[in-house]
Amino acid sequence: MRYFKFRIVLENVSTNGFLSTSRNKNVVELFAANVLFHIQIDTSLNNIIYAAISRLSAVPDEEEVL
């Protein structure tokens, strides 16, 4: 996979469903097709909704976050 570094700062992103994400870069590279987003979450904010679901997953090594 080829990487190009650039930075876009977005305040809001809206989707019609969940994004499939992982904390493990090796897992991400297995599933990424053409676009790879690096998402950073400020966990001190109360208005950000996310869930680390590894302990609930059939494949906990994927380290998935919704």
C-alpha cells in the first residue's frame, strides 16, 4: 500500500452508519481499499460517541472501535 502524507482538519464528519475502524494498523491495511483515515479522538470530551468493542467481538485481535 502506498502512503501519501497530508493533513485535513475536520470538525464534523457525518455518515449514514458506522465506520469500520481498528486501533491496529496491520488490521487496517488488510481491509483498506483506496482510502485510509487516521482518526484521533479527544476522549476528554463528553459529546464524542465511540466504543472499543474488542471484548465483545468474535475477533478481538482486530481491536475494532465503533
